[in-house]
Amino acid sequence: MPILQVNLKLNVSTGEYHDLCRSLAQTFAEVPGLQWKVWLLNEQEKEAGGIYLFSSERAVQDYLSGPIVAQLQGHPAFREISVKRFDVMDEVTAITRGPVVKAAAAD
């Protein structure tokens, strides 16, 4: 199952970022194929991001080419956006109680 790691720098206060996240959380919850997202914030560095688990490679590609990412890239609140893609190492993740469950691929 694919994981995305997204990091970005904030051009707004962390309070404004919290408000923005609250307004967008349901939109992310409705992304097809998104199993979960963990929201990240380093207030001291004004850096934020997320870790996303998707059900399939197709879901990742649809998300990356979709409207949320397009809006993120053009949003004045953010800069230095990076997106990295990883695969879950199922066997060792299960040993360390990682919050992922092997799902049938939808590709």
C-alpha cells in the first residue's frame, strides 16, 4: 500500500494553519482511496505536512493529479512543498504495530 509524505513551510501563523486544516479535514476524509491521513505540525519551524496511506497506486495518482494538490501548490499560505512516495514494508510494520492493514489492491 502506498504512503505519501508531504512537507511544506508555512507563510501564515500556526493558528491560521489550524483554522485552515479544520476547514479542509472533511475534504481530505472524502478523497477516494485515502485510508487515513496524519496531520503534522512543527510550530517552531513553521513547517507542516502529512502522512497519507492510500489503498492503491491508482488512488495515489488520482490524488496527485487532482484538485486538492493543485490548490495546495498554488496556495499563498504554503511554500517549499515536497511530496515523497513510499511503499509500506508490511512484515516489519506488523511487528512494530504500524497502523496499516494489507488491503486488496484496486489497481
